[in-house]
Amino acid sequence: MRDKDKEYLQNFGANLKKIREDKGFTQAQLAIDSDLDISYISRIENGRISPSLIYLKYLADALGVDMKQLISF
């Protein structure tokens, strides 16, 4: 993976974490509401993995935000 890509994933993860915390969600609650594993959410927030498009939709729906907000950073 290119350094630029790693930086993008880290920025995305930081944005997801900020939105999650601003909405008052713990990782555990977001995992339950999005039907994703808590370790998966942790890895996204730490910039270690890139979620698929459908998982972005699950996260956005659980947080009550538009998918665009997740990728706007």
C-alpha cells in the first residue's frame, strides 16, 4: 500500500471516530447498531483497513449521517 493511501485510511478512521464520539457512541454501541464486529470498527478507526462500500452504508445509517460525511475530511 502506498504511503498516500495509508494516510487517507488514517484520516478516514480519525473522521469516523470523531463523528462517533460527537454522536455519543462507543465502539461497542456502533458495532451493535451497524451489525459489525467491534474489532472491525477499531481497525477502521486505527487506519488499518478499508471498509467496503456496503459497510460504509451500515456505519452511516447507524450514526444517522450521510455517507458523504464519513468521507469528508
